[in-house]
Amino acid sequence: MIRRRMAALLAAALAAACVYTHLQQPELSILEVSLLKGDLLRQELRVRMRVHNPNQVELPVRSITCDVQLNGHAFAHGESTGDFVVPANGDTDFDVAATANAAGALLSLLGSADPGNPQYRITGEVRLSSGLLRSVPFDRTGTLRLH
């Protein structure tokens, strides 16, 4: 009887571990970009982002690092500003403190067929504060709506 209970507990623990070792990529999108300060060559930005967790378990996020490209050109690099939890199959908004070189991105936007709605690509990783798997990479694309 004790062996059966131990076997059942072990099976449950292994199933839980498998969930954390086979996580689907989180889906990130840019909501808003605010200029905090800067000059012609370097800008400090606050990037408001949303992360969607397509997994059946919550994600205890320690940090998210990302690189952003606009129309295929490097634009910004940043990291989230605090720990948070993304619920299972849920969304959470968060801020990224980013540095950018907008001069190159501006030149690419001016040469674009649709400068009002640039394409973006976000790559990076979500670092988790617990679980067997400690980082989950991501690579997402989208369209940035400029007002």
C-alpha cells in the first residue's frame, strides 16, 4: 500500500516536472513606447509590453530580456523592471527599461513603403524564478501602430 502511494506521488511529481520542461514560447507584443530621455545617438525608453502564457501552468517571471528590431534593423535592447507572475493561459502587462539608437531605425522607417506602421521583431528570453526549466526563449513579430 505504501509502495502504491509512493509510486502515485512519484508519477505526479514527474508529470509536473514534464510540464515545466516542455513549455511553449510565451507570446509578447509591444503596447506602447515612451521616450524618457535621450539625444541623437542614444535614447532611454519605457516599453510597455504584454506577455501571453499559452501554457497550462503559471510562469513565475524573474526577468525578460529582449532585442527589438524595426523593419529588420536593430532598434533597442532592454530588460523588464521587476518580478511578476503570468497566469496559466493568461496575460500580464509589464515595463521594459530599454536603450535605443533611433537614428538607424528612423532612416529605415523613412525608406519603408509603410512608415506609419513599422514591422517589429522581438527576440529574447523569459527567465523564470522557479521550476526545472529556468529560461524560455521567444521570437515574435508584429506591427507597431504609431499614433
